[in-house]
Amino acid sequence: MLVSAKEMLEKAKAGHYAVGQFNINNLEWTKAILQTAEELKSPVILGVSEGAGKYMCGFKTVVGMVNGMLEGLGITVPVALHLDHGTYEGAYKCIEAGFSSIMFDGSHYPIEENIAKTRELVAVCREKGLSLEAEVGAIGGEEDGVIGGGEVADPNECKMVADLGVTMLAAGIGNIHGKYPANWKGLRFDTLAAISEKVGEMPLVLHGGTGIPADMIKKAISLGVSKINVNTECQLAFAAATRKYIEAGKDLEGKGFDPRKLLAPGAEAIKETVREKIALFGSANKA
Ligand code: 13P
């Protein structure tokens, strides 16, 4: 059964580790992530962007697929199905479809409007037992065709949004989605420390997990980050392994064209990436 992310993140915050949110794109992705979380006895959050939800034929299809897999694969670790960077309308669609966790990303609205919409969703999610993530300070980079400049959140605004009663808070600290440019200056730990001090026990979320060096990840966790989002890294691993299979001519050997064989190296590569991240985040054996 899908669970809210509240309990797993509160435990992570108290235990000084982070739970990974891995974004899903299809059945193979979802299966690889769930099997790896189960293998390592780690709680896990499956992230679904609105674009990925559309690609997978709508949020109801996603809920049906994930619920079926939890049963079919015999998954026992806590799993949250989470809308990633949801719009106001998207949030309501996912609540109705049966997601167990929602991110409402109002970071592009003026802070008053972000607060008003987040406040409304806090009440709805609380009533239904869902976790809610809010965002302050837009995360840079490209996601679903939207390019953000990468803001650094104002700790006072973070405190205002945290006080609305959200479950977890994403704050821009120089992190971006996708690969980091060669001249990236790194995470703004001064801002993260200031936010942490203001919001106290509230679990913080680090977006753009792809390509952040291990020492920065560990430092971010020590400063209150309890959820780390990873998307691009699984995509790169999948693509590289699939390219290798085809370039080696394996699809031309025997039944190598069978999609169950053709997509297997990519799925294994996703599993390896998820294993590495779970080890780095420290969530193994915390289920
Ligand atoms: P990356 O694609 O950079 O790993 O970011 C993922 C993310 O933050 C999803 O919200």
C-alpha cells in the first residue's frame, strides 16, 4: 500500500539520513526502482512530473501500475507516490487519482500567492492523509521544457511557508535540474544553514540530485536535508547501457530484439544508480 512521505521523512530527519525520490518514466523504471529499494530495505519515493504523468497515459494509469507492482513484486518497504513540481490543477488531479504525496510548486508566483495556494492544499492534503511538499526559490535548469534561472531562497519566506504546516520544504540553494555546468559554484550551504535554523524540525528537500558531489550531499544532509530528488542520472545511465547493447550488435543476435532483453541492460543500469544513491543517502535498512 502506498504511504504518505511524512513518517519516512521525519525518521530520516531525526536519523540524519535522506530518502531518495527517483523519478519514473515507464514500467521498467518503476520496477527497477522498487526492486532496488526492496533489496536494500530502504524507504523510497517515486516522483512523477506532470509531463511524465501525461506520457504514462495519465495519473490514474500511474497509480494503477504502481499499486499493481507493490502487490505483484511483494514490496514491503514504505513507498510514496509523489507528484513532482505540480501545478495547482495538477495537484488536485493527483489527489483524486490516488497519489500519496504531492508537491505544489508555487515558487514562480509572488510569495503571497504561493502562500495562499499552499495553505489551501495543506488543508486538503491533511484531511486525506497525504504529504505535501512546497517550494520557495525556483530551482534552476530545465524540467519538462521549463527553464528556471536557479534562485537562492529567502530563509524568512521559507519559514512563512513551513509554518503553513507543509510536510517538507524544497528551497533553492544554487541547485539546478539536469547536469551542472563546469563553472557551477556549488551548493549555498550558508543559505541552507540559515533555512534549517528557521524551520527547525521540517524535513528539507534537495532537488537536482544528479551530479552533486558526494561530499556536498553529505554536508547537505548534515544541515537538515532529508529528501533528495534524482532524475537525470537514471536517464543517463539507462541511455548509456542501451546504447552499449545496440552498438555491440546484441539486438541482432538471436532474440536480442525482444524488448524484455533490449531494455534489460538499461533497467540494470537504473538499479545500479539507485543502489549508489541509497548507499550515499544512508537510507538502506531504514524501512
Ligand atoms: P535531476 O534531474 O537533476 O536529478 O533533478 C531531479 C529533480 O529535482 C526532480 O524534481
